[in-house]
Amino acid sequence: MSGEQELGITESKEHSPGDWYAEVVQKAGLADYAPMGGFIVTRPRGYALWEAIQDRLDGWFKETGVTNAYFPMFIPESYLEREKDIVEGFDPEVAWVTKGGHDELEEPLAVRPTSESIIAPFMAKWTRSHRDLPLRLNQWCSVVRWEATETKPFFRTKEFLWQEGHTAHETEDEAWTETMTRLDQYERIYEDELAIPVLRGRKPEHDKFPGADTTTTVEALMPDGKSVQGGTSHYLGQSFAEAFDITFIDEDEEERVAHTTSWGLSWRALGALIMTHSDDQGLVLPPTVAPTQVAIVPIWQEDTKDDVLQYSAEIAAELEDAGVSVELDDRDGRNPGFKFNEHELNGVPVRLEIGPNEVEDERVTVVHRPDGESVEEDRSGIADTVEEHFDTVYDKLYAAAEENLEENVREAHSPEDILGTIGRYGGYVKTPWCGDEACETAIKEEIAAEIVMLPLDEDGASSAESAEGDDGEEQIGDECGVCGDEATETAYFAKSY
Amino acid sequence: MSGEQELGITESKEHSPGDWYAEVVQKAGLADYAPMGGFIVTRPRGYALWEAIQDRLDGWFKETGVTNAYFPMFIPESYLEREKDIVEGFDPEVAWVTKGGHDELEEPLAVRPTSESIIAPFMAKWTRSHRDLPLRLNQWCSVVRWEATETKPFFRTKEFLWQEGHTAHETEDEAWTETMTRLDQYERIYEDELAIPVLRGRKPEHDKFPGADTTTTVEALMPDGKSVQGGTSHYLGQSFAEAFDITFIDEDEEERVAHTTSWGLSWRALGALIMTHSDDQGLVLPPTVAPTQVAIVPIWQEDTKDDVLQYSAEIAAELEDAGVSVELDDRDGRNPGFKFNEHELNGVPVRLEIGPNEVEDERVTVVHRPDGESVEEDRSGIADTVEEHFDTVYDKLYAAAEENLEENVREAHSPEDILGTIGRYGGYVKTPWCGDEACETAIKEEIAAEIVMLPLDEDGASSAESAEGDDGEEQIGDECGVCGDEATETAYFAKSY
């Protein structure tokens, strides 16, 4: 029994969410801590989740005109400096390569923190005529940001995996549509694959991507009441195109400046996935992305072993033929209870229990990971039945996350109210806002909550810029919830990861 | 016409293969030179080729028990130093990160040149019982080696993309079988996907992967007579397992040391692909990996335009439905000749020409990229017909490469003969060899050719080690072709990339 206890989760999601999260990540075999602070090792079960996200997003990107490329992992200091001309206060915390072999480099090389400054010059080179546009590039890679914070696997690491898309277009409209297309795809990965509902919005001026005209975001609410920035899609306007000379000869032979976008989603999506659904028994995953979707646990006595195993193997084969990822757990020397615990820890969404009774009655017992619900089903048509259970499990996970989100968007109209509501419940607190960063700072200094988003007018960049309460969402008041001055928009405050 | 000339290849593959190669890579849109010497930017058409290789290899790896993982891109100096204990003379030329943000790091971090030293400690941590073995990990990533050589896209770059597999096993036999499985898969990617025949062999003692028991290789002969090391699979024996403490409790409760392997294939495979098949018109690709497999070029006059375009579009749709990657080139303002040249430059393996005659006769003209062979085919069943042409084009490419290989393995029995044969013909020169590195050095100093491989006894690591002329290939003589001492094996000399 001691072995089983060591295997299991000992921390409580409710009472110590940080420790609980770290324990789930390690015990479910998703990641391990690297010897250098801030770095992790992504183990096969964790990496398989990232591959599932890659697989879906990459497919959607390609369906919508994106091609993958690969740019160097190093960026010369002078290239990075060039962004300083565009962006006031741009001072990236990066890792610097200063030595190659035994020699000092003449110019230090930054390990890419993001690749605008190395990609934009090539976009300029490759864009000559309107016929070269739109240009849509994406790369899957790792980036490094040298921030001194406590390591939290997938949420806060100095190196992380992501994709970064970079596009150039002839017109503002096209670039804005591109920005929204990618935001839609980010929303879709969360809502249709990870069973996490999100809010769409844009970042306040002072929290935009440096140089961006508009930074749009999908935000997911974690069970502990904090918001996760799930992916961002930036309409960059013409600032990067002007700085890097991304121009094209239009049909009328005039030279014009392109409009660009960039957009990225990182393995933070994995962090949100793990944190949202998992529980005190371990990892919980939706069947859409689970590396193992079904664990079959045969339950036998010596005299029934052959029959039970044969029946189980037939079902395993039938599921595999139907494209289900299945593990037949016929290990000797492990009792069914041990196996149940292990598959629960590892987040296998559906368990099939098969004992002599099931064999005799030509039935199968189907158990849902999230809530332990157990249903007997007919042996015949088991593949279709299992697919239906996948949908049910997905719906359960989504419904629970949706309920959490819906219950935790509250309104407040005074600083005390904002602070009290976030302090008591967490979640999002929306309040009318004058647009002044100082009002955010006032709240942030008290309770470490910030404006994670503003409602987004999806019609276009210029209308989002001039947002004056026509943001597609009703203005909830005329006076800023912090300073009482005239409010111009609605701000969503939350603590965030 | 000047535009067309600029587009086209101006260098000769035969007379200036280096310049020709660089021109094909750039003009076919595969890669561009980065601002830092030794680095390249992989453009979408080039990256799509890498994705094709990844797609096949990754599938085969997973079918044979490999799981993907991701380890940090940085390795602490002390970890890398540890390999010095295992490997005499280990002194990697790497890029060093010495600064993070504005601070000097306490310990420099190497950008991974290969990941044994960071992966092995985790393999040790994760391996407790024989039940944890075999452990098969792979990662797709980039690595950096700070070698001061002239940049040659995909062949010689300081940063390159590759996969590195790392496995641990209970027995020598299992580890050797693993080594051979990966070598088989590397051979398969060349022979069945890239249309390049390879030779299988092992490296001489002095050229093995540092610390390896046996380094096996697939070697491909380029048209200019040089050999490319196409991929290597290392049987590491127990040296790494001992140094990093990769041990396991066996069924009999005894602690044993594991046997490990590592194996890698880089984007050098792309270099070999481009160099092998391409010609003075530009890129040539086998249909197996070509991002665009078919270009349809409609040829119309004003009065036939509608009919020709409609007929072409129907065929394009039919091919797409059959899973063919097709581009219907219906651009106005470009004449058919221009389009032919462009698709030839870009390496589209099959072109369909459709004019009014084809429409009237319900026919299609099919043109093969490699040799310009042109065949008229029936419109009906065009998808199957095109697939047959794919096979034919593949066979043509493979046959040409095979002929080059077969004609260029020669035998020599004296230093003058070795030097003269390589000098005159290039290719491989096989000669009896005493096993002394000095005999390689003597040749190398004269003509920059080295021993690229020895025949491989596939039966096992220990028998390969004690290779005494029973190498699965007939011993071709008793006296070393260089020094005249007793020969113990057959060495293949060649110039190499």
C-alpha cells in the first residue's frame, strides 16, 4: 500500500493549489524540473499533449493560408536594438550568447525572446509586389525570456515552447481580419479541444505588445480564481512595416507600406488544461487530447482469467480499429484497484472494467474519469458507444469550467467593491474605467489584480482604438469604478498567471 | 525576358557545383542567408521538405515504441564537463550563454550541441526497474555547433535542425537491435522517400561518436563524387549508463547497468535531396516529398479561355479529391513558357499542360520534371494516371542516383591507386586496411579524403567490434592498401561533406 500512496496526489487542489499543481505535473509524468532554475524537462506524456495542440492548430493554420518556416534562434544585438526605435521602453530580458567555442563574439547574440526583429527584415526582402501578399509565416520553436520568477511548469519557465505567426497584408482591413482569424483559432483550441471556455478581449493601451496597435487576447479563468492569458493576436498596424521597410508596389505602381500582424500561443495552454480539469486524484484530460483515451482493466480470478483477457483483447482491438487510443492493462501482479488509481492519476478519460459478469452478459462497464460515473453498456457497437462517452466526458468538463466562469464575472463600482470582490471571490470584476493606467495601478498595489482585458469591438482596428463605449458590450456605467472620472470603457480586473 | 533570366539558374551543376547549389537553394525559395555568418533562414518551401521528412520518420519512430519529449536547449557547463570524464578529448565547440538579462550567470550555459549530457541524468532518474525499460525518447529540435566553416545551407550551418533519439535497454542485444532499427529507418527515408540509395556501414574507431561502442552510418554519394553522412545510429554500450548511473533492478532483484543508444538525422538530408536530383533548370524533387506535386498550366487563346480553364479546374479538383497536392496556375499576364520555367525552378515533379486540343480530345499532356518526357493521357481516370506517373518519376530519380553510386565504388590497392582514383573519379574507393588511423591520415593529407565507412556486421555489436574480415562483405585483400601491413577490414575512402 505504501507504493500506492507514494504514487498518489497528497496535496489539495482547493487548499494548496500551487503545491497540488506541481505534484500533478510531476506524478502524472508530464514534466520534471531541470537542473537550472526556470527550466523544465517535458516528459513524453506532457509532450504528447503539446503535440495534440500543435496538430490541431497547425492544421487550421495551413487551411487558412499559413506556411511554416524556421528562423535562427539567435538575434544579433543590433537587430534587437532596432526595436527600441519602434518601441519606447523596449528592454528585453534575454539570454545573451557572448562566446562561441573559445572566442568572444564580436557582437552578442540574444536567444530569441520573440522573433519580430529577425523575421521582419526578411518579410521586407521577400515582399516586392502586391502579388507577394498576403505573406503568412509561422514557426514552432522555443523562446527564452530571462525573468526571475519562481518556476511553475508550463506557466512560468525561462524557456518555453510556442508558435509565433507573422503576417503582412495590403490593407488594414485584411490585417485586422487576420488578427481575428487567429484569435478565433485560439478560442477554438480552448473551447473545442481543451474544454475550457474563454473570454475574448483586448489589452489596455499600457499592456499591449510593444509596438502593436491592438493586442487581442483570449482569457481563461482557472479554478483558483486567477486568469490565464491563453493566447494573443496582435494587429501591429504599420509600425513594424515602417520600421523594417515592409513595402510593396501596388497594382497602380505606387509603393505602399504593408500592414502586419503577429500572434502566439504557448505551452501555457497545457498549464491551463492541467489546472482547469484535474483533481485530488491527479490529472484529468478531455478525450480530444488525451494520449491514452481508454484504459481497459480486466478483473479476473484464476479460473476466469483466460475468458476475461480474451474478451478484453477483442474489445481493445475493436476500439483500436476505430481509431481510439486504448491501453489494455493486463499486467500481472497489480490488482485492479492499483490500476484504477494509476489511470486516474494519469488522466485517462474513460475506463472500461471487464470481469466475468461482463463476459457472461456480453456487457462492458464504462467509467468516466472526471466524476467516477459508471454505466453498463452492451458489448456490441462498443466503439460507437465509447465515442458517445467521449462526448459526454467532454461536455461534463466543459460544463464545469463554464459554470466556474459564469459564476465568477462580477460587477463593481468603487475601489472598495473591486478589492473586496476580488479578495473574496477571485474571478473577473468588471467596472467602468476612465482609461487611465493610474487607476489600474491603484488596484494592483492593493491586491495584485490588474486589467486583464477590455471588451473587443471585432469590427475593426480603428474602431477598437477609438472605443468609446460602443464595444459590442453594454457600457456598465458612466463613472470610473476607481477614480470616479468619466468612464470610456469596461475593464475586467483579475489576478492573473 | 530579363525577368525570366533573373529567375533562372545561371550556374552549372557540373562545372561549379558549389555556386550552383547555393543558387538553387535561394532561387527555389528554400533558404536565405541570415545576417550572422553560419546561420540560415529556412523558407516555407524548404521547411515543407523538412516537415515531410519529420512526418515520415516521426510516424515510424512512434510505430516502433518511441515517444517524443523536450529537454532544455541549455546545458550547464558542469554537465557538459561530465562527458569529458567519459570521453577523452571531448571539447565541444559550442555557443555559451554567459549573461541573462543584465546579469552575468554564475555558471555558463552551453546551447546544446547534442543532448546526451542533459538527457542521460533524467533517463537515470526515470529508470528504476526492468519494467521501466526499454525507455525510448526522441526530440525534434535545433542544435548549435560553433564550427568556423563556410556556410552551406543544410550541409554546414552553426545551427541546424535535427532529431535526436536516446534509448536505454536491459541487454546488449536489445540495444544493438535498437541501433539497427533506427539505421533501417534512416536508410528507408533516403531510399523510399528521397530517392537516394545509400550504403550502410560503421565508422572507424577514431571517428566514432565520442563514447560510443559502435557508430553506424548511412552514406549517400553526391553527383560531385563526395559522400554525405546521411544519419548515424550509435550503440553506446554501457559507457554512458555507467557514467550517468542508468541502472535498473532486474527481475532477480539484482541491480544492473543499462545499455544505451542514440541516433540522429539532421536537415543535411535536405541538402542531399537538393544536390542529388536538381539540375541546371533548378530544383528537382521526388513526388513523395514535394510540397506541390502537380502544376497544371492551362494554355489558352481568348476564344478558348473559358473552356480550357473550366476543364483544368475540374481536373485540379479531381486530383485534390484524390489527395494530390496540386496548383492550378491560371495567372493572367504570365505566358505558359514563363510558368513552365517557374515550376521547373521550384521542383514541381509533374506538370499537366492543357490546351484546346486536350479539351477537345478529352486528354491531358503529362510532363515529367526530371527529363521533360511528355506523354498524352486520357482525361478519365486522371488521378490514378497521375499516381502512376509519380511512381515513374520516382523510379527515374532513384535509377539515376543508383547508377551514379554503382559506377563510383572502385577498388584500389596502393596509395597511388587510392589517390589517383579519388582524384580522377571521386566516389568511394575501397581498399584493404590495417586499422591504423595513420594510414587514413596519409591519404587525407594528400587529397582530403577519409575513411567514411567500414562494412557493417549487422549481427551484433560485439562481433562488429572484433571484425576480422567476417564483415558480411568479402575481404578484398590481405595487405593494407596504404602501408602494406596485414589488413583486418575493408575501408571506404571518399571525400565528404
